[in-house]
Amino acid sequence: MARICELTGKRPMKGSIIWRSGKSKKSGGIGTHVTAITKRKFAVNLQRVKALLPSGEVRYIRVSAAAIKKGLVTKAPRRTWKKETAK
């Protein structure tokens, strides 16, 4: 399953880890130097939330934490009815 937010469309982004060595000039050294650059991914903080959709349907959706904080998700109301007992 793709790590994509269903509301905002956020997806993992590419980036890099930059390794530096040496002491900074501010600290009395001769400056830092880049020794290696490695590729990495910034993953989206996805949460599985039971939401009320605009169509009135209640279902689980995968949404980013930022979308929840913005208030883009309306949480489903709590269930009031009881399950039928098996006879």
C-alpha cells in the first residue's frame, strides 16, 4: 500500500543525509567539510482514522497527522447500537 495521504496527497519525499567532519571555525577549528552524501526518504506521518466522509459514509482512511491537526478530518460518531447476539 502506498504511503499517500488520502486528503492532502502528501507522499514520501527524497532527500539526503550529509556527513560532515572537522571542527567549526567558530569553535576554533579550520572549518567543517562534507565527507559523504547518502540518499534517504522523508516518510509521511500517516494515521489510520475512522472518518465521516462528505457522502455520509463512515470508513477508515489513511491521513497525514498534519491533515488531522488542520481539521480536515471529521471523526465518525461513536456507535450507539449493540451487536446482535448469535442464536
